[in-house]
Amino acid sequence: MQYGICPINSIAVRAEAKNASEMVTQLLYGETFKILENTEKWCKIRIADDGYIGWIDRNQFELLDKAEFERQNAQTEQFQADLIEFVTNTKKELQPITLGSKLNASKLLGHHFEGRSFSGNKPKAEFINSAFLYLNAPYLWGGKTPFGIDCSGFTQAIYKINGHQIKRDASQQAKEGKALSFIEESEPGDLAFFDNENGKIIHVGIIMKDNHIIHAHGKVRIDRIDHTGILNADTGNYSHKLRVIKKIVG
């Protein structure tokens, strides 16, 4: 088994081993993975944090040995705290890293970081403050950064930078936590899930106070939510049908 780490701001993780394939998620700076399969130009990987599987370009990552891989994943995670910051290499060259980048391996990668960082588990009350940092980020299928993010990438990112790991896709996240019977039982930071006409979970957002929700739909935005679903503040129409609200963190 081989292991690797993302040494740049982000790496596209694709459904198939080709550049034209759908991006299903991203690796962010400092995130680690196991290599499941190799081809001449691509590697099939399993991301350490959430078990997500996909293909990445062989030219974009660095290898780790097993001991270092295990050490990295045993540490308390430390995250870059601003929308964008920089690390410098031994040549004093700047490299941008976005909010949520993992700093644990910066020295291992030969990088120096002088910006703000944070770590540890934070209470659910802090989640909304973190979510505001992504406000107006454009929707991007498979994205996980403030410069492009999808609905479940957004919820996963907010939980992760506050010290709580959840799965990558909305349908996976919907299987976690405790279901609530009414919106009135929810608290800011709980997750609301929405389905299509076939009953498939297709969307997720983060509950706010006063019957509002922050979610990625076109962009990261704030709308109202009721027992029917999300009421779009711009159109006045319902954009998503509510399926269930889950309490993941107490």
C-alpha cells in the first residue's frame, strides 16, 4: 500500500482516470490518502478523512511512508483560518492555500506558515460564524473551497473546521445523527436534508436561528426554511422539499 498527501491548494478528485471526467470532490492542502491503484498518469485513491474514492493526477501529490501517514492522521487537525493565506517554500516562493487547508504537514512539505490557524472541537454555536466565511461562494459540483463548493462539500467543510468529521455526500450525511420531528426542535448548526420526487436525498444545508438556512445553491446563500422546504428569498418560490432535519452534534 502506498500513501500520499496534497502539497498544493487543491487537487481535483475525478470519477474516472481522465481530465474530462466529472470532479466528484477535492483534496485540500495537507489532506492525506491511500493509493489503491496506479496507472501511468493517474492514481485511484481513498481519502483518509472520509473514505471517499476517486482518481487524481499522478503529478500533483507527494508520497508519504506508512509511518508518516499514520502520524499525520493521529494528530489534532490544525486549519488555516482565513479566506486565503500563503505558505512559503525554501526558495521563498509564495503558494496560496484556502480556508480549511490542513497545516499539520506544512513543515514536512518544506513550507513555512505565518497566518492564523485554529484547531480542536468547537461547540455547535460556532458553526454559523464559520459558515459566514463561505457566504456567496459560487456553487461548484465537487468543490470544497470558498472559491467553489457544492452543498455537501459546504456542510462537510463547516463541520470539519470545527472539529467534527462527517461524510462527503448529502445522502451519506443524512444517515448520520438523530432525526428531529419538527423544525422547532432544531438548533443553529443542525443539518436539513431535502429530496426529489423519487425520495432521493439531493441537497443539504445548515439550520440557522429564526427559521433560516445557509446552503450552497447557485452560491452559498441564506434563505428561509419551513416544514415544506426552502423558500428562495429572490424568487419567492420553494427551491427544495424538506425531508428530514438531523442533529449530528449535540
